[in-house]
Amino acid sequence: MRRAWLVLAVVALMGLATGVACSIGQQVARGPTRTPTRTPKPTFTPTPLETATPVTLPTATPVTKVGLQPTNTPAVAPTAALPPSPSPTLPPPTNTLPPPTATPLPKPMVVINSDRVNLRAGPGTVYAVVGQATRGTRLEVQGRNPDGDWWQVCCINNQPAWITDSLVAREGDFGGVQVAANIPPTPTRRPTPRPTATPIPQPTAPPAPQYPFQLLRGVEKCSPNQGITYFDGFVRYKSNALRNGVCVHIAVYGPRNTKCSGCDGVGNGNWSFAPFGGQPAPRGTTVEIFVVSCPANLPAGGQTEGTGFGDLTPRSDKWVYTVGDSVECHGVTFVGD
């Protein structure tokens, strides 16, 4: 296209130059005129252009398709094929993900579901107890017994132990738990010795009473009496019948008075003492009352320091009382045959 435009430009310039030359020739043939002489313009001599070389297009070779008849359609000159564009080369990916790894199955575990269970040295109650576990404790399973009702768990004192399946809940995959290779041999039970008969102790006869009269403890009753301190009581047979003629002695700071039961009109089996002259006893005074032997002739009112005393060997336990505040005590009782 550029060459065609150049050819047209050269032709136009050549025509312009020819017209100018003709005009100048006509003026020369006419001769001089009265008009002022003009200075002739310089003649433009065109430079010949390079002749364009025609481009020969290649003849398209008709393509015959197999099984089709050629048609009379004139061949169309093919358009020059463009060179194939190079395919862009992509850089290798930099964030290459590692191949996925298989998710491991959770380890088999047992959880204690009882308040406290025994862990044993082997799969059975015949094995020794090696430890204990409480509710909620989780233990890893390492093996099982052939019957699958005991689990070998880890660990008690760095040693495996065994627990029965009936006291735990399972967690994880138990399908791969194998029979433990280190099951200890079943211990032999030792025969339990029969208990020997314990001889039944034979009742022993109560000791013979030390005295012919016994003091009935706890039957007396003492009440405050700020005006006077005194004591009274009874002498009875074992049948609980009242008994007269038994001498009872009271000691306060030494021998004080001996009287007999039922004497001096005090009533059957009764005796009484007011050893402080009808006055309250001084605080902290200790009183002892007990049975003694009666003399052959007991004066009215009994024996005193003034009359002297007979045999004061005790014939019963002593009733002992220490006075705090002044009191009156009733019901001190002695019993004999």
C-alpha cells in the first residue's frame, strides 16, 4: 500500500511539471511583449522513483476430502497463516500441600464407673491387689485376657495391672486389643484353715461376800438442809423385810456413835444420826457409816465417846460422804441374812 501511494505521488508531480513546461513554451513562441519581463521559475526535474516489484502470491493447493466430490467453487487465496503464539510457561506452584496423613484412631481407654475398685496383678480375683482406682479415673488399655472380660491397663507403680470389664466404661477402638502376652500364671489358693473352737468361758461363782452385810449403793438421797446435817437409813433381810437389832456405827473425825436398828422407838429396821449436835456440818467434813457387832448391853441412845465403844470391826462396806453444804441424807441401806 505504501508503494502504491508513492507511485500516485510521482505521477501527480510529473503532470504538474509538464503543465508548467507547456506554459513556458507558449510564452516563448509569442515573442516579447510589453509586459515586464518575469524571471522564469526554476524547472523542477523529478527524480525517478524506484519501480515497485510486484508481489506474487502463492497459489492455494486445493484439498480433496476423502469420499467427497470436488465442487466447481473457485479457489480462494488463503490468508497467510500467522505463526502460532508461544504458550506461556507457568511457574511451578510454590504452595504445594503435603499429602494427607491418616488420622490415628483414639487409643482404647477404660473409665472407672464405681466409687473404688481394686486393680490386680492378673485377670481374676484370685490375684493379689496391687492398687486401687476411684470413679472417673481413665486408664490406657494394653491388652486383654482370652475371655475378654479383664483388661490389662497402664500403669500402677510403673507396672501393668488388671481390672474387670464389669466396673469400667470403654472409650476408643477396642477392635485391635490383643490378648496380653505377659499374663501371670493363676495363683493357687491356699486352703483356709478352719477356725479352732473357742472354749466358752464357764461362769465363775461370785466371790463370797467379804462382809455378812452388803451396802446397797445408789438408793440413798441427799437434799440441802442449812439448819441441821443428819443421816438415816435401814437394815433389811435379803427378802427385803426390815431387820431390827443390827448395830450401825457413824464415824466423824474418829468413832462417834453406835446405834441399833429399830431401837429407841425410831421404827422397825430404822436408824438415824445427827452427829453435829443439831447443827450443820462444817464444809468438807467426811462421814463414814457401816455395820458393826452389837455389844451385849447396848445403852439407850447407843454407845458414844462417853460410854466407850465395843468391837468396831466393819461387817459391811462403808458408806462414805463428804459434806459440801449442809444436807440431810435418807435411805442408806444395809442387807444381810
